[in-house]
Amino acid sequence: MSGGGTKGAQAKNPGPSSGFWPVSPFSSTTITFQFAEDQKLNIHQAVLERCPALDGLQSLFGITYYLEKFPVIAGHSLFHYLYTGQYDPPLWAGPPDAESSIQQLKVKFRTYGLARKVRLDTLETLVREDIEAFAEKLDMFAIMEAVKGGYPVPIRKDPWFHDWVKRHIKTAFAQPKKLVELAQPQNPDDDMGVAKVILGCMLETYADMMEALANAKNENAGSDPADGITGFDMMPPVSSHDGRTDDDRETSTTEPFEVVNTPTESLGLNSPPASDHEHRLRREFYDTQQAPFAPEPELEAENNKLEAGVQLGMELDPSYKKSKKVKKGKKSKINQTLTPEPQPVYDDI
């Protein structure tokens, strides 16, 4: 009975050591993480379960895990978030100057990289918003130095980082001359001094080019087309072979080889007439190109009469042989052209 009463009393008035209270996470095993510069932070195993990427570190007390690529201040922000669910941005305790701003942004980038490494998306978003707000007051060169020291290589694919850098570059293009003044190295130990000068000169050159193009465009737009060059004058000439088909082009009677602008001297319009010798050569040339054909009956009959007259004269007059001898060069052209030349017959009387 007493035992039962005791149990009932314990149930009505539970003590501090009873089993009805939840186990405190601070009573769990502690795991040690070592960060850069051999600085260490401890975290309870039960709290570590809130981070799936670190939950696999089921270790015993005294075993150390290394995150030496990240500073201890970034580890503090990580563990503070795991314990409280809140992002605690690191605070700078030194004098506020340009170098302090670079160091603060550098640590923010280290914290951002650590959040991406352990895949805490909510913490990553919170640190990202902190970076965007803090970097608004910094110039491009300060951002370059902070990125170089805090986030030189993006962890995993990071589209936000590339877009964020591009936005600041566009802002720098708006005032390139101011950036050139900031590019001058302030001390000989500045290892990015040369890179700053080169980048500043590139921005200034690009800005000058854009300004020159804008001025030229405004001048062309404001000038009178009758007095100056218009936009159409700057266009390249359109070729007749512009990619259109024959159906798309207008019908033209111009020959493929146009002679509209050819000088008249080259066409022979003012040249002297050809001589008789040239006409004869042309006629003989074309005569040789014609196909042979049979002589017409009328021409053949006339040739026969001439031959008969020559033969009769030779028979009646013996002296005709010497005085009336027909020379080959004086024979009719018709006979030379149409019939072969007959051989004269000389009979003795």
C-alpha cells in the first residue's frame, strides 16, 4: 500500500528528478569544431541535429571536426542560428574606417559560404540579405577586396553571386572617373593596386566610347538632312544580290552585262568605216563558213554560154589564141565561186 501511495504522490507532485520532464539538449554530448587559426567552438549533439549536413557527425566527446577554411566568427553565427533560430551578424569592435568595412564584408561572405557548405537555406538567405544591405555603401574596389578574401570561389552553383556582382559593375560604369580616382594604390603593400588601375582605365575608356557614340548620335539626329549626313547615308549600299528570289525582284529589260555608262568610243560608234579590203576579208570568212550548195540553173546556163563563146572564137580566128586568151584573174567571180575553173582547150588548125 505504501508503495502504491508513494507512486501516486510522485505522480501528483513530480520532483525535479522525475522522468516526466524533457531531456535538456545541453546535457547531450558535446562536439568540438576547430576553425581557422586553431580556434574552437563546442556544440551539443542534440542541437546539431537541426543541421542535416552536420547531423551525421555522431561522435564521442573529445573528437574534433575541422572547418579550418572558415573563421571562428562565422562559426559563432552558425552555432547561434542552430541554438536560437536567429541570425546574429558579426559586429566590428575596432575603429570605423574603410578597412573595417572591407573586413566586415569579408566575414559576412565567409559566413555566407559556411551556410552554403552545410546547406542551411534559411541562414543562407539571411546572410545574403545582410550582404546586399551592407555593400550598398561600398565602392567596387572594396567589394573586390572583400570577395577576394571572403568568397574567392563560389561554393556550389551560385547564380545570386554572379548577378549581384554584375549589378555593382553596372553601378560602377555610371561614374567611371570616380572609380579611377579610387583605383590609385594607397600603399605599396596593396597587392590589388595594379588590378584596380587596369579595371579603372577599362571603365573610363568604355565610358568615353559610349559618350562619343551618344554625342555622334545626337548630332546626326539634330542635323538637317539637306545640309549634313543623314542616317540613310551611313547605311551600306544594297547589293542587287540581296538574297531575294527572281520572283521578288522587279522585271528589268537591262542586259546581264549593262553598257549604259560605257563610253561611246569603246563601242566603236565614232570609229571610221571599214575599208574595202576589210569588207572582202569578212565576206571571204563568212563564205568559208557556209555549207556547200549546188549552183542555180540560170547561173549554170550562163557559164555554159561563156565557155561556148570562147571555144567558137578560137576555132574561127587562129590569132584568137594569143589576143583573146582569157586570164585566170579576169574570170567571172560567179564562175570562181560556183563552178570549178574549166581548163581551156587549144586545137591546132
